[in-house]
Amino acid sequence: MRGRGPSARRTRALAAGAAVVTVAAGLGVRTVADGDLAKYAGDALYTVLVCALVALCAPRARPVVVAGTGLAVSWAVELLQLTGAPAELSRRSGVARLVLGSTFNAPDLLWYAAGAAGVWAVLAAATSRRTGPGPRTSASR
């Protein structure tokens, strides 16, 4: 069955570890920086965390799917803020504030893309290193 076996377990363990490291990095950034640096680093790390959760749930997904799904979820949450629903939920719950935010900010969309691009680059490099170089053809030379 798909999603089982040593490779899937290893990927899930790495994704869980990446999620923990990402949360720690986000908290660390908030303690040493403030203003735009902390805000936009937090945005990128939010998407990295979502991507780690995607990889945890779908350990055999291709890097582009993991990064694309993480970006889509991040953008959806940001665009949902245009409705006012996250702001209302954030007033009632600290968890909702952390997960959904409260106010739409267009530059956040760019920083989510930066986080997804970073995830894609790391996963693509890891995948190509694990599988080794493909066969060389005249078109790839």
C-alpha cells in the first residue's frame, strides 16, 4: 500500500522534525528580531510549516506537490482574511490568531511564495541526491 514502508516512515520522521525545527525558528526569530524582518520571516516559516505538515501526511508526494500545496493553503488562509472571519475568530482564540491571522496583507503572499520556493529547493535537491543522476541523453547534455 502506498505511504508505507521504511521510506515513508523516514520521510514522516523528517517532516515531523522539520515541523518542530520550523516552530522553534519562528519563535527564535520573534525573540531576536522585530518589525518587518520578524513578520516576513514568520510568513515564510508559516508556509514551511504547512509544507512539513503536507509531507507528514503525504510522504511520497513530489517536491513540487508539497511546496505547491503548502503555498496554496497559505494563500487561501491569507485570502480568507479578506472576509473578516479570521479576525472574529482571532478575537476569541489565541490558536485561531496563530493559525488564521486576522488582517489581509498583500506582501504576505510574496513571502509565502518564498517559503514554498525554499521548501521546493531543499526537497528537490534531497530527492535528486537520493535517486542519483538520471540517464544522460543527448537532450540533457
